[in-house]
Amino acid sequence: MVVFNSEAGDKEQDELGENRLQKSIITRGISPSIGAFTVQCAKCFKWRLIPTKEKYEEIRERIIEEPFVCKRAREWRPDVTCNDPEDISQDGSRLWAIDKPNIAQPPRGWERQIRIRGEGGTKFADVYYTSPTGRKLRSLVEVDRFLQENPEYGAQGVTLAQFSFQIPRPLRQDYVKKKPKLINPSDEASMIASKSFQPEEVKPIAWAVATKHEGDASEEASLTDEAPTSEVMLARKRKAGSSLSIEPNHLSDELEPKLEDA
């Protein structure tokens, strides 16, 4: 599917002799409309213009089971072959959008319509169906409700399988503005809490690579930590003994003046 976005596109369409196709010139502030329908040949990969929307929907419905080839275009363009130049090319003067394959044709009397949104929106297009009564339905829920309210359509063989609200995909990635990903504050808080309380893996010291200075310090610390229990006890006794040996000295210092007085 092609959407014209310049006067040049309309001019070229006239030169091709495809005046039956709906054409539109895009102006600022106006949403673009579909200018032409085109299908790519499965053999030569050239694009062929489809004369009517109904023929395009017929081809699209079985495009996977029956791939389109240039020979089929002879229904409206006799003697066309893969050797002929392509009808239209992606030269950047138009906005191209790839449609979903195998979308069912709308029921008889119904019309499937696509409304292209303006550039910079969060959605490329909207799809809706117009019933024989003129009522526009914008979702499968609305279609189902309408069929229940009007059972005569179900008696005619109309089913939900004949409706699809899949929108085409623009080839220009910047045409649609991507929605920013929103994070629920409660979810963010739970993520932080779960991360803070999550137990960390304790790595053995042997896995850590230390510098030379750090290695010497750690070696001394390890030697001190690995001292036998007996040495530790001995050091404690020596420390206690030294404190006791100081007390007599203090006592002797205090007695000496008393003896002199005597």
C-alpha cells in the first residue's frame, strides 16, 4: 500500500494512466490518505499497481497461498511481464506502509477503511468497518455486539472471522513516535528492595587479586590471625605479669619517704 505525500506522486500516477486510483495531496495539518494499492511480484520483486481496492483486497486475502506474479496483472494490464519496468518505486517521495497478509475480504455490503494518522503520533493508523446501514465499528467487540443486535447478518453468513483490525506498518521508522516505557513506582520500589535484600555471593580471598603492598599487609594479617592458641595465651600471661610487676615498684616508691622519716 502506498500513501502519496507530494504533488509529484500524483503527477507520476497520472502519467501511468491510473486515474481510477484515489489520489490526494498532503498538506500540513491534514492526515494523509491512501493514494494507491500495490503488490510486489514474487518472481521479479517489482511493484505492480492494483487498479481497485476490491481487487487489492482479493489478492491480499490469499497472498500466502497464491503469491502474486506479474502474469496476474494481465487481468487489467494485458501482456505485462516481469521484463517490464516496475509501476512504482520507493524513491522517497511517498510514504510506504506494508499491509498484513491474508486479511479476509469484508462481507458483501461492508467496507474496511483505513485512516492514516498524522506524522509524530503514537499510532500509524486506525481501522474501522462501515456496515450496510452506515454504522462505523472500530473493534471486534463492537462488531460482535452489532451482529448480536442484528441477527439477519449472521443468517447471511457474516462472522467475526471476516473482520480484522490489524493496521499496516510504515516503512519509515520515525513516522510514529514510540511510547516511553512507564514504570510503576510500586514496581520500581519492589525492584530496589529485592535488589538490596538479595544475598550476595561471598567470594574466597584466593579469588581476589591484590597489589604487592596490599599482599604484604594481608600476609602479615594472616600470620597474626593464624598464631597458635598457646602463643596467644602466653602473650596474655606476659601482659598480665608486666602489670603486676609495676605495682611493687609503685609501692616501693611510696615506702621510701616513710623510712627516711623514721
